[in-house]
Amino acid sequence: YLAQSEALHEARTSAAEKLGKTVSKDIRKIGMPDGKVKILVEKQPEGKATVNGMDRISFLVSTNPGQPPQPLAKIASGGELSRISLASQVATIRCGSIPTLIFDEVDVGIGGGVAEIVGRLLRNLGEGRQVLCVTHLPQVAARGQHHLLIRKRSGKNGVMAEIGTLEGDARVREVARMLGGIDITENTLAHANEMISL
């Protein structure tokens, strides 16, 4: 057991360093320009041995320049957690077998070119997995293969959520609404159509 756990520790340490560098590189592209992820693999005493070895693994992140890496759960916002998760999923896509990935708030605090990169990453993930993504950005939504519209309605019994499928013109109109707001012009529709066709 000790020999096997030592070999596992060495493999994990090597993989953690590579994964930390890859995820750090990717989060810098998606709205965290000073982001850094470090994965610690710490050997535990024999009394803490488990079926999974003798390591304690911690994800640390630094989101601002000069800030030392701290535990992910303590300092990352919801949007940052989603982006770090997205970058981690992209980095490990060939290693895992989880059939469905769900992302919410992955686009908080980003826009423009960064949103387009997030959309591309999600699309790439969707090549090998089912990806469900709640988004408010047209650059992200336009990359989806299928679109669902979620609406909240108030009634006598409280708030209900309704989900409907968007296809064809309805899909283009919704991306146009995300782009242009209340008044949708022919130019907005053309831009939405171009985004979806790309």
C-alpha cells in the first residue's frame, strides 16, 4: 500500500503542476488576466490513509496581481468559479467520462472578445459531452447547437419557470434580443444571424 500510494503521490504531483499551468493559461484568456491556479498535493500521515491514497489535494487561486494563492472556495466569486471550472474541464476533456456538464454564470463580468472565447470553449466541450449553459451573452448563446428559453412567470401559487425550445427564426430573434434589447432592427437580426451561422 505504501509503495503504491507513493507512486500515486508522484503521479499526482506531476499532473497537478501541468494542470495548474494549463488552467492558469486558459483563465487568463477568459476574463481573469491576472489569474493563477495552483494545485497542492500534500502527503498525509499514515493514520489518514484512505482507499484513494495518502494525499490531500487543494486548489488554490490568485485573482489579482501580487496576491498569494489562497483556497479556491474562500476567494473566488461565482463567475470566477465557473470560469475556472470551464478551464479545468477543457484541460481534462480527454481524461474524464462525465456525460453532462452544467455551467451557470460562466459569463459574469465579461463581454466582447472574451465572451466569444468562452463560447468557443463551451462549443469545444460540447463536441465530446453534453453541455448545458445558462447565459445572458449573445456571443456565448450563438455558439450553442440547441437553444432553450427560460422565462419566469408569477402566478397565484408563486413563481414558475417555463422552458421552451427555440428553433429557426425564433433562435435568431432571441440572439438579436440579447444583442439589441427591446427594439430589434433588421441590422440586429442580420448580426444575430451571422453570429449563429459562424
